[in-house]
Amino acid sequence: MRIAASWITELTGVLAPGRDMAERLIAAGLEVEGVVVVGEGLMGDLVVGHVEDIEELREFKKPIRYCLVDVGAEHGGIRGIICGAQNFVIGDLVVVALPGTVLPGGFEISARETYGKLSNGMICSEREMGLGEDHDGILVLPKATAEAGTDAKPIVGIGDQILEIAVTPDRGYALSARGIAREVAIAYSVPFSDPIDRTPVLPAPTQTRKPAACASDDLESCDLFTLSTVVNFDPHAFTPQWMKNRLRECGMRSVSLAVDITNYVMLELGQPLHAFDLDKLQGMVRAGHPREGEIFETLDHVERTLSESDLVILDDRGTIGLAGVMGGLDAEISDSSTNIALEAAHFDATAIARSSRKYKLSSEASRRFERGVDRTIAPYAAARALELMLECGGGEYVGMNAVEAPMQVTVITISDQLPSRIAGMEIPAQQVVDLLTAVGCRVIHEDGQLEVAVPSWRPDITDQADLVEEVVRLIGYSNLPSTLPVAPAGRGLTHAQKLRRRVGTALAHAGLSEVLSYPFVGPLDLTALRIPAHDSRRDMPTLANPLSDEQPWLRSSILFTLIPAARRNIGRGHVTTPIFEAGSVFHGAVSTESIPVMTAEHRPTQAQWEALERALPNQPFHIGAVLSGDAQQAGWWGPARSFDWSDSVQLARTITQACGLELVVSRASDPMFHPGRCAQLQVTDSDGKMHMIGVAGELHPALIDSFGLSARSCAMEIDLSTVIAAAPLVRSAPIFSTQPVAKEDLALVVDINVDAVSVERALREGAGDLLESIRLFDVYSGPQIGEGKKSLAFALRFRSPDHTLSADETTKARESALARAVIQCGAALRA
Amino acid sequence: MSAPNKEFDPKQVSDLSEDSVNRMVAAALTAIGAAGDLSELKEVRLAHFGDRSPLALANREIGALPPAAKAEVGKRVGHAKAQIKDSLTSREEELELLRDQQALLQEVVDITVPTDREWTGGRHPLTTLMDAMADVFIAMGYSVAEGPELEAEWVNFDALNVPADHPARTMQDTFYVTSSDSGAVLRTQTSPIQIRAMLERDPPIYVVAPGRVYRTDELDATHTPVFHQIEGLAVDRGLTMAHLKGTLDHLAEQMFGAGIVTRLRPSYFPFTEPSAEVDLQCFVCRGSSIGNPDASCRTCGSEGWIEWGGCGMVNPRVLRAVGIDPHAYTGFAFGMGIERTLMFRNGVTDMRDMVEGDLRFTRAFGVEA
């Protein structure tokens, strides 16, 4: 809501700078986003001019007028002025900027030769004066607005200060001058005289014909409906300049007198009104419901298919308006409408919000209705509009019909101590009463209890807490004390939370940079990622309204969005991109039926809550990494070393070690990875149970190619939720011996397809308890070994817990290890 | 004259006089002192202490002396030898030390060359900032609560007192999952975690909940459809708005420095009543830039305050939806945007830097925001 400070002053008598009003309103809870001054920057004279004569100059590319304009004797009488606009005639009143005047934006007017004439000033458009964006033509003032030569600045509202207020959904009443004025009056502690306390000056209805009849078919959704009839209205009558100014200042365009008045009264009182052309109506006007499937064209020239549940305005022929949202094209008043039916009604906020949402149509009217309009004000607003119509456009007031459901006043009982208890500061009971009264409540104070009758314009006040807020906001939040509550002793982060932090930090220390990617993916992404048609990873939730139709799904794998992030980095010139991301992934679609419908009136039952939890997809916490480019950069120390599959496996090991778990690696296949260089990752929990936690390895060359990654880029993804669940809470101390160590090396030749891990396992089993550690230190394949073979060299360390090992003991253990590897893996001692 | 001179080849016989021996010693000591390195010293040793050295030759003469002179001269020569040996030893030690020192000097490198064989990594500053803010609350006895990003609409809206057709539902542009009436959304705020925390535990409840949230905003310099918030919730007997203010002031001070406070402005959120916007006192100018064009402040736009988040007393309707008796318990809640906090706290000027996954952004922060 935009509103001029001058209007507030007129309603409250508070004469204060706009900034000051803004600050006090902000403190009271109206969000004033800014204060702008109309025509800021304008310097010098702006006067009313009377167009005496117009000479059309036709020899130029566009029509040009040489006008003789009377700007008043004190400004030199009649002047010649060149003007390019065509929207005025001889006798019109215009606004003239005299030479020497500087218009907003620093444009200085001077007398100058142009189009072969001396132009001695400028006839201004709204935009040139900084009033608004209207540049269709020059501003023509209504007839008899003022004498030629009068200072035009106050007439067009230059210098007015406009407060721009963002009205929160609970404060519908602040979408009106009346509501804002009330807040200003409270803020300045002046008595407020409600504009509706003044009775509109309206002649008695003539009843020369039957006023248009009205009804409400749905008294729940439309509990008050009035229809007033005016005939012989002058459709060509001008909207007074002051009204135009206010409409413009509130951000609305002037359309025609009748429409302007409905809008003006809405801005003044907060009650949306709608004017129909009486001659286009047939029969009774009703609030009700349309035929299912009825086609209805709204004022914005959009045809809409209605359903029976919509709340509309109808006449005997069908729908003529979407109630409280927008009127229809058919019954709209036009330039020639002389007979008018004026609708002023009260609609249920929910019904209007539903319509507005359903038809994606937000109007000045719907914004007010869905925030709640004063339940009682419709007949008054109609009278106010009729007063203005007759005053400005003549005509005859025939009469008003109305239908209304019984009204209920909200009464809330609270302890007079409740505001103090909630605020945490002493608020005297009398102050509570005074403040609630200022807001418009009627308060009965008895035995420490307040019986508060809520005013009709505050449908948002329904609970005790709402009354508390009214009191505390008016006292001012700045007066609240600041005290720290004492929470019970805490338990700190959970084990899982600690591990998540630790894993992230470990990867950062391993040289990777954490990035955060959007979790949205689409079919093209999955094709590039080589995910086959029936892969379970395609089972993802779908967004009903994605940002891009190309990415409607929520990732089931971090790599789906991390690999594109790597591409983006490489595209920006970071050939080496070691990055990781930790976050949620989403497994499985959401069925439209599965989530139970529950009330918020009470706690859900255990069964309901469990059903809700079950219906949501599994959303484990994953961590993924992409390694592209150099693991070690080139430098004076030597050439670069590229990332390879082993770095990705080692990264997985870094993660499991951070969680106190040994990583178990085995061969795997995954379409995203190189078929021969993909590891399946597992961990063993303290019960000895193995858990699959993820994959690592070199990405498939085709994928690397699609994403433009460096050759042999690698990746890894781990389900951290599973790792954390398997992680030990307490780590056991090691037992180690201080006896001397005996070292033995074993070089074994095995078939090329035998994995090192299985040879190691065999050696470990065969070596027995004396084996302290085993480490593969060399892998070799070549002609000396023979086709299809490889050599694995292991270093074994033996140690006894209680004595120095003899050569015999060591040899025996070594032989036993070897024997097991021979049997289990077909190994042979390398010659 | 002490030896028979039978041979034709005459031989100079060494002079064993005291003077002569002293001269030999002096000559040896001078030569030892003059030896510049170990190889020179080796030659000096040969010349003055070797088998052919004057002293060695003189020593041989002792046998020919009359018995009465033998002892005295022997003593004299022995003393001279010891003197030279000591000198040689100490000089040798000196020269060895010198040699070792010079060897290290030979190994001088340019200590200023780059040493970055490995890459430097980092955690995303949004992550570390969330951790840092959560830690402020952990220290006060709070726990960190969690909830899913794909959330039931009931938890994200209904239970938070945002009824289906209330305009507050359209205040936040929601991503719906499957269809607009499936009952599942991407959470638009961290507030649903409040609901879960209250369903999962009994009061007193003191939790903080950092997390990722979603709204259908297009990405630009100040908006992103995927962003982060941190939410705080306390439910206990006798909690007041003063406690809320005290908690926010404490957070402000911990994150932005001693003496920094917050300001509350009345506002509207469906899940709190009374509700307020939280402004942070500008931690750069501390208000000194207000109305002071000569010392304008970029951080707060010379307003003195920075919009930080929203807060309020938990709406009793919310307590009712989770089965907590609003007559027995009151609560406060607050939430703020992490991106926004990072932007003004760490001087990030463009939202896109945070979300596009450019590793330069992360690396610059290391493991702390």
C-alpha cells in the first residue's frame, strides 16, 4: 500500500515529516519500505496554463503543435509553446514549466527556437514532472481546476511524501487510509476520528424506478451483499484532480470517474467496490456459484472455465464477476454508461484466497478480501461512493438493496497479566486496557480479567496471543528487557553430527573444496551420466513445479549434480577440480495418496505420524567427490601427477577412517565408472556385519567426454548415513608387543585377475597370530612374469607378544602364509 | 757432534737445545694456526709431527746423548710433542666444525620458492557458518535438531498455523512434489524442524536447526531457489519475549563482536504471535554512519541496522498442533538466513558465488567462515 503523508494528515491532524511517520509506523509493526517525494528534484515554477490557440505544424515528420498558452499576467500572460502531444484542445488547462524551471532528473527548461518557432516553456506530461510513468500525452487538468497562472505544484501533488508500506497478511485493515491513519493516530497519541463517523451527504433515494435487486445464495461465503442504483450519471464527467493525485500516489491509474470513485473509496476505507453497467444486467444480481464448466471472460480479457465451487456474482444470464477478485467483461461500465449498479459486499477471506490462487489472479480487491475486510463497512462504503458520484458526475440515486447474514462479534477473555507474562516486563493493567481500546476494541475489565470485543475491521485478532501482540507492539519492542534463559544441561552434538563435521573437515584437509549444488536433475543429465533406463537411481521424487522443465527430479545421487558442478569449474578454467559435496539425496517417488490428511487442531496420533513418515521418501545423507586434473601439480620439484582411481579409493578410506572404520574394497561395476576401475566400498560394523556404503573409481571415458572432464577423472560417493550408523561410539585400545620384529618379504606370482586383497587375505590367514602387519609394496607385470600373470610383493612383519622370535618360528609362519596363498589364490613364489 | 760421523755423507745433527726445540714448537704452532682446512692441516701434521719432522728427527738424537742429558732432553722433546699434538687436535676440531658448517652452507636453497605440491581444500563457508552459529547454542545447552528437506505439507505449513488457503502460504513460493495436492513439498523454511522437535521430545525443549530450504525464486544476485536457514526454538515454563531478545543479543554478540545487539520490530509470521523482525546492529559502523554522509557505511547502507531474520513467541496454535499445553508452556522461536548472514558478515556481494560451486569461493575460506 502506497499512501501520501498529506492524506494521513488530513485524516488525523498529525503534521509530521513522512520519515518520522514511517519510523513510528515501523515501530508499531507496519513495514514501511520507503518514503518517496513526488516530483523530487523539481525546482522553479510550474503554473497552470490555459490553452488559447493551437497551430498545427504539419511539415515535420511527426505532428507538432505551436500553442498559445495563457500562464497568467504575473508570468507574462500568453506565451508560444511548442508541444508534440495531441491529447488536448483549445480551452484545456495544462501545466506549464516556465523557462528556468528544472524538472526532475535535472532537465532545465529554457526559451529556445525549435520547429521554426520560439518555444517559451514546456507543457508537461506526468512523467516529465516526476508524478508517474504516464507519458501518453501531456497532463490535462479538469475544467475549472484553477485560474491560469496558479502555482500548479500543489494541484498535481508535487512535494507530497509517499509512504510505501508492505502490508503483512494479518493486517488487512492497513490496506486503507482509514487503517493507516488509525495507526498513525495511536503512534502520535492523538485521538482518532474514524472517517466512517461522518455521514455521507446523500439525498434520499428517489425510488423513481426499482433499484437493482440482489441476493446471496451462499451466506457463508458472502454474508453481506449490497447493490446501489444510480441513473443518469454523466459518463464524461472529469475525475477531480485531487482524486487523480491520490489514486496515482497509491499506484493506481485513473480510468473514468465511476471506476476512479470505486477505487478511491477502496483506498480510503479498505472496502473493494464494483460498478456494473445497469443496462447490461438482467434480473437479480446474486452472489453464488456458477454452472460447472461455465466459460467466463474477466476484465483482463482472459476466458476462464469455472467450477461449481467458485464464488461468483451472477445475474439471470450467468456469471458477471469473479466475486472479490475481478469483474467480467460483459457487464463492465464503459465510457457511455449512464446507469450504474454499485456492488459493495463482504466475502469470506478463504473463498477469495482460493479463487485468487486457483485463477492465478491477484487484484487490489482480492488482496484486501483475502486479508479480511471490515465486516460492517460495505453499506457505508457504498454510500460514500454514491456521495462522490453524485457530487462529481451528477445523476440520481435511486436506492440500495442489501442482504446480510447475522454477524458475530469476536470476544476474547484474557488475564490482564497475560501481556506482562508473555513480554517479560511489567505492563500495568490499565495500560493494557487503554492500548486495546485505542486499537478499536471494547474492553470490560473485571477481577483481573479482560473481556475484549474485537473491532469488525480486525478479523485477524482471534486468540489471546493476538491481543498480547497488540499491546506489546504498541508499547514498543524496543522497551523489552534482554535476559538469557537458562536451558537444562545439554548433550552437545550427537555422534552423527560430530562425524558429519569431521568427515567434511577431513576431506577439506585432503585438498578438496566443498561445493553446494542444486539437487535438481532431469532426463538429459541422466543420459549424460549413463544411468540406464531401469536403474533404481531413476526412482526419484518429481517436482510438480520445477524451475526448469528440463530438471524436474530431485537427485538420488550426489554425483548427479556434482559432476555438472565439476564441469562448470573446468569451464571456468580450473583444470584441476578436486571437489566434494555432502547433502541429502532422495530415494523413491511420492505417491499422491500416501500422506495422511491431518488436522492441526491437535497432536497427530502415533499411527498418523508413522504413516506420514513412511510416505516421505528415504533421504539419506551422502557425500560425493569428483577428482579431475592433477593430484599434485607440476613445479620445480618435477612433473605433475594426475588423479587416478586410487586417489578416489583413498578418499573413501579417509572418510571411513574419520569414522573409525576400516574400508573394505572389492571389484564392482557401475555404468558411471570405467568397467575395470570401479570399486565397491564396504565397512564392517562392531557386530561383524558388512554394509555396502558406496562406489569409487575412475569415471567412464564416455561420461568424462560428455562432461568435458580431464581424462581419467575419478569420483566417489558414500552413503554417510550408513557409515555413521556402523561407526563405533567408543574405540578400543590396541594391544601391541615390545618384542623385536622379524621382517619377511614375499613376492608371489598370481593370475592377472586375482585381486590383491584376496591374496593378502590368504597370507594373513595363513601367517597366523604372529603376523603383526602385512603390506603390499609392489605390483609388477611384464615379460619376466609371463603372459596373464602379475607379481605381488608383500612385506610381512612378525612379532611375538612375549619373546624374541626364532628364525624357525618366522620361517614357519612365512611358509604357512605362502602355502595358504598357493591354495587359495593359485599363487607361486616368484623365481 | 753427538754422533760418530763415520760416513762420508755428512749429516746435520739436530740441535736439541732448548732454544732449538722451542723454535720447532713455535714453527709448528704457527703452521697449525695457519692451516685453513683439514687437508692443509694434514700437511702441517706431516711436516711438523710426522716421522720426518724436525722434532721427530731430533727425537732420534736423544739416544746418542750422555745419560745425564737424556732425561732432560727427553722431557723437553716430549713436552714439545705434546704441545704440538694438542694444538693439532684442537685445530682439527676447529677445522672439522668449519668444514661441517661450510657443507651446510653449500646446501642453501631459495627458501621462497613455491611449496604447494598438494592442493589446499576447504569447507563451504555456508557449512562452517552454520556450524559456528549452532555452536553458540550448543554452548548454551541446546541440541541440534534435524528434519528432511522433502517434507510433508502438514509439517511445513498446517502445523505451523498456515492454513491451506491463507495468504501466508503464498508468501513463500513453494516447490510441490508430484502434484500440488500430494501433501509433500520441499520445505520452504527450517521451521518444520520445530514441529518435529516438539513431536519428538517433551518440554523443556531447547533446539537449534540449521538446514537447506527451497523456494521457487530464480537465481539472481540476491535470490536463490536453494538456500539455508538456521532456526532456534525454546519451549519451557515461563519463557518470555525478554528471553527471546536476550538469546538473540547473545547470538549477535558471539557472531559479530562484544556489545553488538539486536532490535525487534513487530511483524507477522503465522507460527509466532507476537512476531517480530530481527535487525542486527551494524557491526561495522555501530550506527555511527546514520545521518553522517562523510562516514557512510556500505554494510548497513548507513541505516545502522541490518535486517537479519524473523522471530516471535511460539503461537499457542502451534503448541496445540504438537500436543503441548499452551497454558503450561510458552516458547520462542527465531530464524535467519545463512546466505544473508554470510553476505554481510563476510562481504559476499553476489549470491551466485555461493551456489555455483566455484571452488575458488570455497578455497578462499579454508575450514572456517
